[in-house]
Amino acid sequence: MRHRYLILILACFVALSTACRQNKEEQKGPQLFADLYVRYLQAEEELKATATFFEGDSIETASPKILTGGASFQGSGMEPRPLPGGTVRYTLQRNGDYAASFPFRFKNNNGLQQEYSLSMAPIDTFYIHGAKASKSQGMSAYADGGQLQAGESLVFLFSDAQNQAFSFTLNGPLATTEIKVPPSQLESLKPGPYQLYLVKKKRSTEVKPGLAVLANIEFYTRTVEVEVEE
């Protein structure tokens, strides 16, 4: 799983690197690549943030970057944790409320302070109408905050009594809080009781002179019970 994730990160940064080269005449010195991530668990009210940095003329040749002064998240210093290959991941984990925005701060390769904020509307309320899903008729869900913009997605994660997991993903844009799930998305489920939660995700990229950012934010809802029927 980690290997696949690193490949995905590399692929995204390759796209960013191409855009960086197009603006190379505006840059001074090597490019700084930032991989920023925020995860929020609604049930536990737990917030986790990570940041990883690389520098070079392109991501293909970039090397891990240890930042002077480190990195901060919401005004608090992040703990540097060494990873294999010389990469350092800056991490912060704590309990608290979900915020309107999540700012990271760090210095770029010219020693100038940078701030980059991640934001995404949370899912305040989520339930399945009738607490039932039908393999023949589908499922109707309500998610306040479940509207999706381009670049956002909504993952439905089921688990049964044996902890067997099943998931499917809806990709934005999606304009409604009432989500109709067709039977085709439920065909792999066996009849019986399940635990279900949603993961709302947002992925974005931004390139500007001297800095390329890959940003990911994930919101995990509370779990609800649902009975799957034929």
C-alpha cells in the first residue's frame, strides 16, 4: 500500500514538475516540492497533518529537503520524523474541532516564509434512509456537506461482522445532499448487517515560481449501521 501511494505521489509531482519547467525563467535556484496532507476523524475528533518536502530542478531528480526552522501547522510546530532514503516527514496529531482552513507554514529555498492552507467542507450529518440498502433497488443516503466540487470524491466504506471490507467511490462534481446509489454499486455485498462510514477527499495541486504543492485532505465520518437486503 505504501509503495502504491509513493508511486501516486511521484506521478502527481511529475505533472507539477512539467508545469514548473514551463515557468523556469521566473524561478531562482532549485524548485521546492511540498506534499501536504490533512486527515480528520469525526468520531474521535482527531486531527492529523503531515508535510514532506523535496528540492531539485525536477521531481525526477529532486532530493529530500530538511527545512530550516522546520514546518508548522495551525501555528504549532510539527515533529520531524526520518523515513528511509533520507526523507523527513513533519507530523502533528491532536484532538480538536474541524476548522474552516488548515494552514501550513514553512520557509522556501530563498528563506522566505510561505503559508499554504487546505480547506474542504466537512460532512456534518450522514445517514442512510431507513438504515437499509437493497441489492436490487439501490440505496438512498443523506450527507450534509456531501456536495462535491471538481477534484473532490466521496468513498463509501462498508465492513461486515467478519471485518470484510468493501468500498466504492463517487467523484465530483456532485451538487446534492441526497445521494442515490444504484444497485450496481452494491452487487458485491452479501445480505446482512454492515457498518458504514464515508470518506470525503480533496486533491489539489498548485505551481508558482520556486514552489510546487500537492495537497490532500480527508474527512472521515462517524459510522452508521445499515442492513443490506436482496
